[in-house]
Amino acid sequence: LRSATHEQAAQTLKGCGQTVNLTVQYKPDEYNRFEAKIHDLKQQMMSGTLRTTQKRSLYVRALFDYDPNRDDGLPSRGLAFNYGEILHVTNASDDQWWQARRVLPSGEEEGTTGIIPSKARWEKKQKARLRSVAFQGKNNNDARQSTLERKKKTLSFSRKFPFLNKSKDDKSEDGSDNEPSIATNDGESDTRSMRGDDYIILSYEGVQQTEISYTRPVVLLGPLKDRINDDLISEFPDKFGSCVPHTTRPRREYEVDGRDYHFVASREQMERDIQNHLFIEAGQYNDNLYGTSVASVKEVAEKGKHCILDVSGNAIKRLQVAQLYPIAIFIKPKSAEQIMEWNKRMTEEQARKTYERALKVEGDFGEYFTSIVAGDTPEEVYARVKDLIHQHSGPKIWVTCKDKL
């Protein structure tokens, strides 16, 4: 046994049969410390101040991949899992290790119970690892900048509007990240992650199962998102749709209110609606406001269609606050070279910038993703995305709960 608790060691000895051979070391200092600890426990029991540890059970969503074969400190057989999987933690009383089972997409639990690192253990280990790594080059500077920006308790509206049609507004799409033109404050704290100096460390988030009566919106982030969004709507027009954005721009002669845009009477009205959290994303282009409203998303959802949203990661949390829990999927590229394979027209420099932006998106919004998808080909990624949307469509879904882990 390595790093075993007293309870685990005692249980192992009880199950060993009649004869037990022990290989021991002479460590009087450790023995004396143990004796002193036992003495203190006895004193606490006699005075009635000792509190017994409760066997705590909870459901969590994993926010990292875990391979027990790469963890040399496991006290017994570990349980492997991937980002986004739901785990039923059957015993979270230990500070270092939890006992857990995987929850299948059907809601049933696997029979196999295994050991996983506790939230505190995983975060402490990752914090130590991050401190020991020497970050070099521009990628590190971008990552640090990304997480430092998160420290501002602000959810910023994007100035980029992917839903704007170039033919309508002659919008250029250079893929660059622009400064926000409108922002809304959000003072909520989050217990799903801790900060290792300037870096976000993701571990677990507490979840609970709930039943919904609407069709969940879909938010794809990362490379290939535009292609997959288009493919979903063209292949399944009865299951996927897009919503109509709002704007303060004057209506053009050929445009129809409610079909092309919802034309808002005044800028002041739309600014009030933004401040009142009626929009999941909004911003300014050519001195006009554009935005995607909660009501527009609901309109599509109530028709029984997944509303495909081409928005930034900031919109995920706003949808959750509006209780329109999206299926948020991040498409994770393996490298800039893979991005060039996916899009033959891209230059090496464009692919590098796209890859860096993908890393930044993952660093900024990783805790809000429903799942992370990787694959060798666009076809493989598309198939996986369709499968995940089907798995998470409901009506029973897992949502974040306020319980402290």
C-alpha cells in the first residue's frame, strides 16, 4: 500500500486471511508523531469535540481528462474519465481521493466504482505543475493575457457579429478579436475552478439533473464551427434553425422586419434592453447596434428546433442565466498543421493564429463547455458533434448547481 489512509490499510489487512507478512521500516520519528496524533484523538473523543466524517455523495461534471494509469499515487483501482462526463461520487469524505461511478448518457450508472482524485488534490497537483513549468514564447504570453482578462468581473459583449451577412453590411471577417464596445457587470463567483497564480485550474463542477420542456440551443466554438453549423441546418432543416437578430440600423427597402432583422425603434431602447440582460450578445458596427436576444432564441427553441448560435463564449453563461441551457461544444484542434489540413486555402500564418485563438477560447471558457471534440478529419468531428447533440438534447439534462464541492 502506498499513500493509504488508516481506513484503507485496516480494510486491506482485514481481508488478507489468516497469515499476513509485513515488510516494515524502522522510523521512530514517524511512529512518535502517530502516537501523538492518536493521543490527541482520544482526548477529543473524551471531551466530545471530535466530529465524525460523513460519507458524502454528489454528482459532478468532470472538467478535465483523467487517466489513472498516469497517476502513481492511487491507493486502489482508478476510474478513467473524459472532460464533460458526469460522475456519481459515492464517497467524497476523504480529502485526497473520492470513490465514483460514471453516469451514462442514458442516465444509468456503470456498475464499476473506482478512485478519482478529489477536487482539492487535483487542483493542488496542477497548481504545483504549472509553477514548475517554464513558459516561453508568444503562446505563453497569450495564455497569461487570456486568464488575466478573466479576473475582471465583467462579461463583455463582442463587437464582432458572426450573424451579420457580408452582402447586407459589407462586413469584413478577419477573424481578429476586437475590443468590446458594450459591457455588463457580473459579480457572480464560480467554485468550479481555482487560480494557480494567473492560471485557471479546472477540476469538477457540482451538477443536478433537471427536466426541460424546450429544445436546447447549440453553441459551437473553435475551428470548423462555421462549416458544421451550415451542415447541421442544411442536413436537418427540421431539427436545426437560426434566430433573427436585432438592430438599430434603419430598414432597407428589400428587408422585412422579423425576417431579416428585428428593427428596434431607437438606440436608447436597445441599450436599455441590453442593460436589462435581454440579449445574450450585442455590440456596435458602423454606429449601429446589433444583438441576439433571449426572446429570439426562445422562439426557435419553442418550435422544437435547436437554435444554432454563432456567438462568442461569453454568451454561454448568459444563456444559462436565462435558463436556456445550451449544448456548448468546443472543437479542439491538435495543431496548426491539422487546421491547414482541414482548410487547404489557409496559409501557415493564418493557421497558426487560428490555433492560438482556439487555445485562448479553451482557456477563457473551458469551464462552460458541455463537451470537447477532437478528430482527425472534418467528417469525424462532424459525426461526433451530431452524436453529442443527440446525447444532450434532453428532456433530462445535467445543469450546474450551487452546492459547494
